Amino acid sequence: MLVRVLLIATLAAVFGAGCAGDDSDDDAAAVVPSAFTEIVRGELVRAGFEVEPRTDLKLSAVQGPNRVELDLQEPFDRVKDDPGSRDEVVDEVVADAQERFETGIGELSFEDARDDLMPLLKARFQIRRFGFEAAETEQPANLATVYAVDADDGFTIVRPEDVERWGTTVEEIEGIALDNLLRQTNEDSPLLCEPSGNQELCGWASGDGYDATRMIVPELRRQIEREYNGEPAVYAVPEEHIYVALPLNAVRRAGIERPFRLKLQRDFQMSEDPLSPEIFVEENGELVVLK
């Protein structure tokens, strides 16, 4: 799952290599889980990674949209048995992270990847920041769906060369990814509906990284329409972690559409993860921008 990346400052010199003082003190500190985790974190930052905080002996290293999960239990145990090996072990952890990023999903078969394939709705300006080409499907309002292998040990965007190597198509990957998101949503993130003024506001804000993406899943749109007794709905995704819907007839009432659009624009402009300030509707089974 996608979470926000936190930039971590380089560690204080007391934990770094080459600091003044007794090396034995540094070695002793390394056998404390929290201290060892901080040492590894600092070296990952020094190597150019962004690092997301987890818990002691667990870190997430991030490069662009991709992420690898690092379990530091085994390296820590080695340092605990031999404190003098700390620098060597930490170097190995960093090198392993670098190798995993370079390899990506290049050695993963399609059969092994399919259960972890997920869609991700992105603005095109965000996709351009990836630094590489992603397999994608066009969406309205300058949006696109990209695809990722979201596994327990990492998160990796699917590239065109992965699609070719797997001998499949983007269309097939899209179908699998949407089915996976639908299943995960129904199991873990039920639709939420709450009163908002004189209307009922429905949507998702689970924080799992896929809230806005749920807008492109047709069956999830059907769930919202059923909540509105079969009425057509309008959909909005101003931020990656927000997906809201209202009955179309309610939005078209005098005095409602304009404030709704203004709020979406404000949320879009102020967000750290903006997606779209537009209002969407469904026409002939496809999402379009409401004019």
C-alpha cells in the first residue's frame, strides 16, 4: 500500500561512521534494536533513499513511486552476536536494498504477480515524475491508471517491458487489477455514507492508498448508486486518499454545484497528493467530466 513518504534527516554523528570516540561504544549501541534501526536508516538516507518510519527492525526504503520493505531482524541478530561486524552488516543491508530496486519485478512471473496486481489512479504530472515509463490506461481529466505489484515485501510500478515479458496486455492487467481492488475493498473497506447537510455523502477514505482509485471500479460505482436508490451519482477525487460521491440531482440543484466545485478546487490546491478538481459522472459505462 501507498503511504506518504517522510524525508528523514541524516543521523547524528554519534551513530555515523567515522565519528569521534570509542568504537566499542558504537558497537555496544548497535545491539539495541532501536539504535541499529536508526543506524541503518541513516545509511539508507546517505545512499539516496527516502525512508518511511515503521517499527524497530522494520523500515521502508523508497525511490520514486517504488518501495521495498526491509526486515532487519536477521542483520540485527548477526550484529548482536558480533558487534564488530556492524559496518559490514549495514553495508550489506543497503546493498541489498539497492539490488532489489534495480531488479524490481524483473524476475517475477505473471502467475506470481497476478494476485498482487493493483491499479493506481494518478495525475499525468505525477506520472512524469516517475523518471521511467509506466504501463498505463488513459482516464479523463488528464488522469491515467498505472499498475503496481503491491506485495508484502514491496511496491513496484509495472512497466511496458514487464507487460511484454509476461506475454500479456495492459487490458488484461487492468481487468485483473480492478478485480483485485474490488475484492480487497469488499473484504476490508466497506462503503461509508454519512449525512452532509440535507444530502448523504458516500465514498472511501480508508487511507490504504487506493481510495481515489476506487472511482474507476464500475462495481464500486454501482454500490454508491444502490445507496442512492438507483439515482445517478457524481464522483470527485480531489486527493489520492479521498473519494466522495453525491446524487447527481442534488448537485444540479441551485446553489449546490458551485460551492461543491469550489471546495474541490480548494482541496486539490492545498493537498500534498492532489489528483483532480473535476466532477465526474458515468455515461454509457465510462467516466466523463461533468460540464
